[in-house]
Amino acid sequence: FRSDPFTPGLFHCLLCGKGVRNKHNHFRTHFPGDHRCWQCGVVYCRLDKLKSHLRSVHNVECIQRTQWVPLNLNSVSDW
């Protein structure tokens, strides 16, 4: 990474040229992920990206580390 001379806190990736603020999170995007969506099979290198995908694409929300529920249900009794 190299620092952006005009924007404090911004770094440019030497692999892809993208400007980023979090070097660690960005660096992980260049390697295979281990967080697979059980709905469609897409793989993410970051768990927060998988959670965002599940909310926006499949309309489900994580209520515990391993428990996911549909967002359109009003309560657990609707299951």
C-alpha cells in the first residue's frame, strides 16, 4: 500500500490500485474467501460482506452466530 499524498488516511493498493482506508480488510479481498452463502453459493472473504449479502439479496438476518431468520416475519411464532 502507498499513502495518498492528498487525502490523510487513504491508501492505494499496490495490487489493484483501489483507494482504501482499511488496509487489512482490503488486503483480504485478494484471497479466496471462506464465508459461503448457503442460499446461492457465493463466497466472501469477510463475514460482514456475507451478512450484508444475505440481508439484501435473500432477505434474512443473523440473530446469533449460527441462527438466521427471514426478515419479513413479524415474530418467531410466524415460522
